[in-house]
Amino acid sequence: MITPKQRAVLRALSNTLDPVLQIGKEGITKGTELQAEALFEARELFKIKVLKNCVLSIKEIADEFVNMFNCEIVQIIGNKISVYRHSSRNNIKHIQLP
């Protein structure tokens, strides 16, 4: 669980990021899961863009991500979701939180 202060820091960092993962009409597929897992290890913080033809709502996608990856939703703006999870690989932290 992240604190409100940590969430504010992550929100500021995510403002400059472009979406690197897209969710389309198929929803969250096996390929999406593998790509998201690699992104969490490489970046810790990234944005997801939910396309208009997606059958699931943006809140449902966010809930699925939390359940699947044990991550934190930083913010949801429009059709974009910012997600964060610390890297478990060799205890390397790319983002230092207060």
C-alpha cells in the first residue's frame, strides 16, 4: 500500500510518460500479461491506454490489473491508467519513494 504522499510523487512522475501498453477489444490477454510483467520489472511505473473498442470498462481493467499483478493504481484519467509496482528483480528500485 502506498501513502498519499508517495501517490503524489508517482502521479507527478507519470504525467510525462506516454502509454506503453494498449488494451483492446480482447481485454487482458496472455500476451498482455507477459508484456505487463516485463514492464513492471523494467520500469515499475507505466501507463496503459484502454482503446474505445474494449468491452470492459476502465475501472474493470484497473481492478483486473490490481488482482493479477498486485500493483497500485496511481491514477485514472480518461482512457489512461497509471500503474506502479516495485521491481522484485534483485531488489532493484528504479523509483525512490519518500
